[in-house]
Amino acid sequence: MSIPKLNENLNIVSSLPNKPTLDADSLKAKFDEGSNKIKDYINNTLIPSTEAGQTLLINDLTTGGTTKALSAEMGKKLNNEKQKVIKYGTSVPTLAIGEVFIQIFE
């Protein structure tokens, strides 16, 4: 799966008439409407799909190859394996195409 898209119309203020016809509270609500749609998308669509492993986090675009989802547990396991090779204070090694280094601090 790919990252869910936000397809909401966020041109709320620009679609209002040049002379306000709304009362002050309704006009304030219109100004907040776009940012509330973005907040709702992040909190109720993007974050849950990412936490459920549905949003793709790794994509090997250079070869047109496979795309994989990386869960938090997979990230920890990958990090633990890399820690065996990489000691504190060293630089990140050269990685193969599609390989990702993740540093997790606990």
C-alpha cells in the first residue's frame, strides 16, 4: 500500500467572498477548517495506517524493486543487528541499495 492521500479541499478561506457575509464566529471557524482537516487526516488516517504497518516506509526506487513496510519491531531488530557492527561514535557504514540504517534511542 502507499501513503494515504489527503484529498480534502483546503482552499476554504480563498473560496469565501471578498466581503465577509458571515458573523465573526462563523468566519473564525472557516479559518480553522483547513488546519482541522489536516489534523484529522494525520491523527485518524496517516498515523493509524503507519502504526498498523500499512504505510510503506521503504522503497527501493533505484531499481524499481520491491517496496516493504517496516514495523517498529522490525526497526528495533534491524537496529540491534547493526549495533553488533557499529560501535558508539563511529559513522554509519555504506549501505546497499534499498538497505536502511535506523538508530533507535531508548
